[in-house]
Amino acid sequence: MFKKFASEAFGLSDIGQIVSPADYDKVDSDDYVFHEDDEKIFFVIKSKKDEYCFTNLALIHLDGDSALSSKRLLKRYAYSTHKISNVFLETAGTVDMDVEIKFVVGETPFSIDVKKSQLESLKDLYKALYKISEIKAHNNTYLKIADESIEVAKATLSHSMPQNAALSTQFDQINLMVFNWKIEKLEEYKIKDFGFVFEKYINN
């Protein structure tokens, strides 16, 4: 399927435009969505130079060299491995043509200008990103607490082992306990799919 939209079709400038869900299958970033693994697009901002695609699993950024070049660099930021922080929304003044959403993914800052008339839709994205940042910060705190608690439990268990127990048996028992505990807590607090957040806040 032909993926590239002409700039005129979107009415694009360097100011981004929020793409309608009906057109998600026509944006370039759709080619890089893992539909096979139930990845789903929830929000797309497109300008002449860049494309920002927010899925339930990651931010897909098609980074353009310039508005005059079709060359793109594909960047993918999985929410499971990248912290989201410093989420801000800058509204427009009387003479401004655009509004701006700012956030940091991992160590990479983003600042995306969007048409002023689409502020209401951009507010939905702001809410979703802010909530994801809040959930990830909360869960990271719990993971740290879980790590600290397992170290205390491991030390206590090692001292309570019968002295006549074989060292190899003690090691195997403690190691298995620690491994299972960490896997359990990682699955509980290391969220990969944030579709539930987007579904709550993105009002398409």
C-alpha cells in the first residue's frame, strides 16, 4: 500500500498535525509497528520533516534531515526500557500559530509543535504521557524496595539454614528463591504494554 502522504494532502508545515485514526494505516511509521505482536497505534503527529507515532508499546520517531529531504532515521523508544519524564504542555498566546508538547524519553528530549486548533486532542496525549511517567516512577520505586527486601530475606535465610546442610544445597535453595522473587516482581512492576493508559485518555 502506498504509504507516503503528500504535504499538501495534510496541509503540513514545520508545525505538526495530529493524524486522524482513520489514516493510521497510511502514515510511514505504520510500516514499523509490530502488528504481529498486537502493537497498536494510538496517536500520530506528522510534520513535513518528522513523524511521531505513539503505540501501546513504544514511541516510534521518524526523524527527518529537513523538510526538503525524504530521508528518515527510524528511532524506537520502548516504554519498558525508557523512562518518561518532564512532560509539559505549552499552550498558545493570542498571535501564536501552534502549541507545544515537551517530554523526555530516556535521555532524549522531545519538543513537538502542533497546530493551535488541535490543542484539545494534544491534551489527551499530554494526559497519557504524564500518567505513563507517573506509573513508571511509582513502579521503579517498588522495584528498588523489592530488591532491598530480597537482600534482607536472603541474608536472614542463609543464617537460618541448618549447619549440617550441604553448601551446594543451601546455595541452590537461596538462589532459586531470589531468582523466582525477582522474576515475579519484574513481571509485576516492569510494564511493557501501556495500551490501558492510552485507551483511557486518548479520546479518538
